[in-house]
Amino acid sequence: MEVVLTGIKPTGKAGTLHIGNYVGAMKPAVAASRNPRVHSFYFLADYHAIGGEADSVARSTLEIAASWLAVGLDPSKVVLYRQSDIPEILELTWILHSVTAKGLMNRAHAYKAAVAENEATPGRDPDQAVMMNLYSYPVLMAADILMFKAAKVPVGKDQKQHVEMARDIAQRFNHHFGETFVLPGAVIGDSIATLPGLDGRKMSKSYGNVVPLFAGEKELRKLIMKIKTNSLEPGQPKDPSDSSLYDIYRAFATDEEAAAMRTRYAEGIGWGDMKQVLFERINTEIAPARAEYERLIANPREIEDLLQAGAEKARAVSRPFLAEIRDKVGIRPLAR
Ligand code: TRP
């Protein structure tokens, strides 16, 4: 069975997840995870998040796990775990260092960007504040992927290079120690699913134009009322292809609902009415997830137990596989 694996780095707050993330990434991922022909692994990459505030790593792990569970990720259908609960991943990371060329890591975008910024600042050492965990980041990520023999890794564009590096590392290991790892490939989410934000530009945290996924009902309504429109009056025909409100509605609606809405645009629906319809459509879909999110956040024990159960499933794979890998590289008992 095909293995699909993806990691989410627990940095930032779940409060920064927005309805664009929901329709563009979370909803399709949850739908894909229900496909009985794929074996899905989802994990919280907390080792990748070390370095900032200690409390924020743990808090963000809780919030991100709660968010995904709330929107329908089903831990009985996928393996959901926390990276740091799988010690075999760290052991594999070190082993992979032995087949990872330093020159390959020199080419990693994130490391290069940090060095370039230092070089642009007069008097600074090029490696100032560059920690080894930034430099080795792709090796840990390779271990995440290779440990579970993932063939497909859905990631954002910024992570594509890391998946390609994991593939290079796997190839080198296989060449050196014999066929061991599945060669992974990145699956890049299509950007068709990006939503416009309040001001009409792409909805993005960095533009400050987002509708937060778990905004309360009142706030949700208030934000939707702020979405930019043109100045056409009620009764004047309107063009759905030039309307943020329609684009957002389309992302939530069925094909039939969308077709009916295009008719109402042609008939001249007023912007106020359209905003009300949009608010109701989004709220109907999000309200149960919002309630579930709040319930889960108040019950961290429940999430911890789920993660522990997920770790057991993951380790049923990683323990025997690591034993095999250790033997291949020559880490063996002297007598059996
Ligand atoms: N580096 C990824 C990010 O920042 C998160 C991640 C860690 C990941 N390990 C992974 C993604 C393995 C896919 C597969 O978004």
C-alpha cells in the first residue's frame, strides 16, 4: 500500500490558521486520509521546532493537534503521532549523516538564506547565529520520511528541496548499504485553492487580511462584512469572476450551490445579502469544528492519549526497521 506522510512544524499559534489554510490544505488532506488505498502518516515535527520559546513548542503542538482533529482527521484511519515520541527517528538521523554530503547541505535554501543575510550585514561572520539544527534540518526531515517508507510527501513549495534531498540521501544509502529505503517524491499542493483575503489580495498571515479558522461566530460575521466589494447597487447584475465574496463562497459550496449563486449574481444580489449568505455558509461548516476545537483544547489529556496510541502504531514500524538499518551499517551485537 502506498505510504503518504506529512509533518507539521508546531510553531506559531493555531489562531493563525485561517479559512484559506482550511480549504487549501486541511480539508483536502483530511479527505485524502480517508482513502482506504493509502496509508497516511501525520506527525507533529516538534524536534524541528526547538530553538524558540520552550512553552510555545508544547502549546503549539497541542493547538495544531486539536485543529487537525477538530476538522476531521481521524486517528483510527491515519497514524497521528509526535516526532519526539519516536526515538528511532533520531537514531536514523545520525546514521543518515554518514551518507549526507556536506556539499548537499550547503545548498539548502534555508541555510543559504541565513548566510546571505549575514553576508549582507557589514562586519558579520557569515555563520553568525547559524545553529547546527538549521544546517542539519534536511537530514532530520529525511529520517522522518525514510523511516516510514513514504513514497509521497505532500508539502508546500518551500519544502520541495528538502524532499529532494531526502531522496538523494536515500539513494546514496541504498547504493552503499543495499536496497533499504523507498525513494520519496514531493507532492506540491495546487495554488488554485488559495483564497482572497479581506482586501482582495491572497489570504495570508503576512498581509494581515485573514479570516481565522476558529474565529467566534460574532468575529466571523464582522470580518466577512469587511470583505472588499465594488460599489454596484442591489439589483445591478454582478460578475462572479470579479468578486472575492464569490471566490470564498465557491471554496465552501457544492457545484449546485455555486451555480445557484451565479444566477443570483446575474439577478443583482446586493452585497449585504451576499455577505450574510457567505457568513451562514462558512459558519454552518465551521461551527462543529470550532466547538470540537474548544473541547479538545480544554482536554489536553485526551490529545496526549491519542498521540501516545499513535506513537505505538508508528513504533511498530520504526523499531523493527531501525534494527534492520543498524545491522546494515554495522551496529551489531558481538554475540547473539
Ligand atoms: N519542514 C516541514 C515544514 O517546515 C515540516 C516537516 C518536518 C515535514 N518533517 C517533515 C514535512 C517530513 C514533510 C515530511 O513545513
